[in-house]
Amino acid sequence: MIVDSNIFLHIVNPEDAASGQVLAGFEAVSLTSPIYINPIIFAEISPGFAACSVVERFLAGLGVTVVALSPEDAFRAGEAFLAYRRNGGRRASILPDFLIGAQAASRGWPILTRDPKRFATYFPTVELIDPLKVPND
């Protein structure tokens, strides 16, 4: 399973009202599936930390493995971005969600996310899991 950056932002910001539920959902799925991120997600969560080594320790403590994007993942992201542009998308450069979604689709990984909209549109075969809807008993 690949975990979107918005999940980690909840975990490092426990004052958010939903953070406890997000953490419980994350913990529940981490018991049944390996947890991955890619360098894009690493970059998205890094601004909240003082050094790269601190981010690495944080992720290791959660049992997260960083997996590089393959050329196939990147190509699939480009195809999704092209579809986005053909559908009227205005961004001129590829969006991180396309890289995350393509990696998940290529590898058969579900995505744990609080923001499934773009993933669902451009990667309809990927299982999307909302941590607020994960049974954690």
C-alpha cells in the first residue's frame, strides 16, 4: 500500500480534529500490508522536518519503505497527465498525484488517502482507502 502525504501531515499535526482517527486507520492497515511511499511523497512531507535524517527516522518508526518510481510508473503518470490536459486540466506540469497514482496502479497497490478524487478519476482500478473508514478494532 502506498500512503499519500496527507496522511503523514495528520500524523505529525495531532491537533487536527481528524488526526487521531487517521492515525488509527493508518495503524490498522499497516498491520495487514507493507507501507510504501515514493520520493515525491517524501518531498511533500519534508518541509515539516529539520533534516532529511529526521524524516528518515520518522518514516522508519512507522515502518515505511521508500520505493523509487520506475520508468513504467513515470510513463503511466504521463499518460494520466495527458488525459487530464485533454479533459481541460490547466496545469502545465505533471501533478504529484499522477506520479503517486501511476505507481500504485503499476504495482497493484492500494492508496491510503484523505483526498481520493483525482486518483479515482485517472486511476479507476486502484483501490482507494480512506483512513477514517478503516475498521480499527
